[in-house]
Amino acid sequence: MKWRYFAGGFVAVLVVLSCTVSQVYGELKIYPALTLSETYNDNIFNAPDNRVSEYVTRLMPSVAATYDAARLEAALGYTLDYRYYLRGEADNETVHFLEARVLATLYRQSVFLEVENELSRVSLDPARDFRDESLFLNQSDRNAFSISPFIEIEPTPRTRLRSGYRYVNINYSGAAGVDRDNHIIFVEGSRELNERTTATLAAQHLEEDSARIDYSKSEVRAGLRRALSETLYIAGSIGYAWIDFDNDVQQRDLFWDASVSKDFIHVFAFAGIGRRYTEDPEGTIFREEYYRFSLSRDWERTRVAATATYAEYFETQTDDLDTRRRGGSLSLHHELTPRWTLLSALGADWFDDAIERTETRRLIYSIAFAYMLRENMTATFTYSHVDSHSPELLRDRYRTNRVMLELHTVF
């Protein structure tokens, strides 16, 4: 698979930078870990009828590492997730998760090279995250590799300018995703107007080559962040985008985001709205318009959090509404004793499919008890339930129960 070559290429770039950049001797920290779990799933294919049960054994060795030197910074997080299906109802699989970043200073704290690689399993639907419901249904493995040489200068103590080029390669395993290459030229600037206020200005041009349709996008944006007090922050940005597809379709539109956050010592509140462009694994560009709110409360041994979300997804080329999503969640984290911890979560979402004119309601509930066997070793028992219902779509009418026992240790 292509992603293996790019992941290997990332390691090669890291080795070359480590050998060629002077003064790289620094501090290396490595944190290995191991997770072993056994799960019983009574409906592994989320089927409305003819439910199939399965036992899934997962072995997940992982490593986190950081390297910090005078002219080289590196961070790595990698997990190998081997999944064994006892009854053979699904194929055994090995899934890789990787997050890696290298930042090298090439010349006098002004010329840099940044290399990043992210390998993960993603949902095929940008509005509905199927990873909350299944290990493999409606998902694909994605590898995103980027390399960016750039120049960063500080003309004044409060002004920072950055300009450069970024190459991004995104590819998928299997036939579900559309591979693509992005070539990006960008200019960014920030200015501290005073101790409480920072202004930003940016512009970029993107050229995308993909197996589905090529397009170019130019955008400019300006932003402002201000601390109204030590615990109250507001932020916002506004921009304009020019999108030109190879089939002569054009899109010109504003995008923006605005947020406010307040820390009440034991209570934290956040509210945000915005419009942005996202691209799903199959190469479709959506304009997402969203409203989000979150509230959390901390006590000595307990944390409670609530979220609410409303979002609409428009297909960019036609400007037609594709999906409308409404949802919310509640979560609880409570330390029963110094060794026992209770975790519980409830999520509810409603998906309105404007194309098929249908609605799907999804409820996800989970409860877990974690016990600290010793320092850096925890055993967790988890039960989760998924309830999906649609009056029109048979494929969205199912219930799934999962019971899992997990052992996690950090060496």
C-alpha cells in the first residue's frame, strides 16, 4: 500500500535530518506501552436482522517519543493494533496509528523544514463518525504526509511573519478513498497589538491533483484574539475563498469562525460558530456551517461535561444541502476510590439526509469501571450500547452491545 512508502519516507527524512543538521545532540524520551483487550460484540456488522456475534482480541503495543535539541525537534506517537476475530466472521487485521512531526532549523532561526505524517483510520462520512459504532464499517485507513520548507522572521518583537511551500500527499488503503496531492503556497503574519490582543492575516493558494477531480483554491483571511480578562477570551476570523474545479464549476464564498470561552474556576464554558470547507475521503468538498457549545464542571474527584452541536453540510459544486446534524453528549468522570474510577457517557445525534429525505437517530451509551492494579497498570471493564433508528432506511435500524475487558500498562 502507498501509505507504507510515505511512512517509510518520513522515517528516512528523520534519519537524514538527524545526521545532517548540526548541533542536534539533545534529550531523547521514550515511553513504551502495551494494551491487551477482549471484546464481545453481539452485532459486529450492525445489521438490522440476522445479527452476527463475535469475540475480538486486540493486542496494541505503542510507543511515544520526543527529541529536543538546539536545532531539531521531533515527536512520535505510534500504535500497532492487531485484531483477531475468534469466530472468523471478519478478517483479522493489523491497523497502524502514527502521529509524527519533525521541525529542523536550517539557518539562523529563520529558515525551517517541517515534516509531518499522520496515519489513522477515518470515517467515510464527514457528518457521522462511524468509528464510534464499529471497528471497521464505513471506514478507511488514511495516511497524510506533508513536508514544508518555510521562512519565519520577526521584524519587531511583536510581529511574526511566515512564508513557504507545503506539499501534502493523502492516500487511502482500499477502494473507498480517493488519493490526492496538494501543492500549497502560503503567507502568514501575526501582530501583538497589546498584551491582550493579537491580530492575524494570512493568504494561501492550493492546487489539488486527485483521482476524482482536480481543483484550485485561493483564500485570504484575517483574525483577532482578545483576552477581555484573565478568564474570558474571544476570538474570530473571516476570510474569502475562490474555488475553481476542472469541470469549469466555480465557487466564491465567505468563511468564518467566532468563539467565546470563560473559565469560572470550577466551571468552563465555550461557544463557537463558523463556516469552513472540509473534504471527505471520497474527494467531495463540503461547506460546513456549525454551532457548538460545551460546558464542564470540576469537583475534587468528579468531572461532568456536556456538549451540543448543530451543523449543516453543503456539497460545494452544487451548493445543495447534503446532511444536517443535531447532537449532544453528557459525560461523567468520578474517582470512586484512589484505585477505582467510574466513566460514563451518553451521546445522541440526529442526521437529516437531504438527498434521500430521511432521518436517522443514533444513541450511544457507555459505562466503564477502571481499576489501578499498580502504578502505570490499569484494568478496565466497559459496556457500550449503540441504538440506531431510521423510519425509512433499513440499514440504519440496528442495536449493538459490546462488552470489553482491557489491560493497559506503561513501561
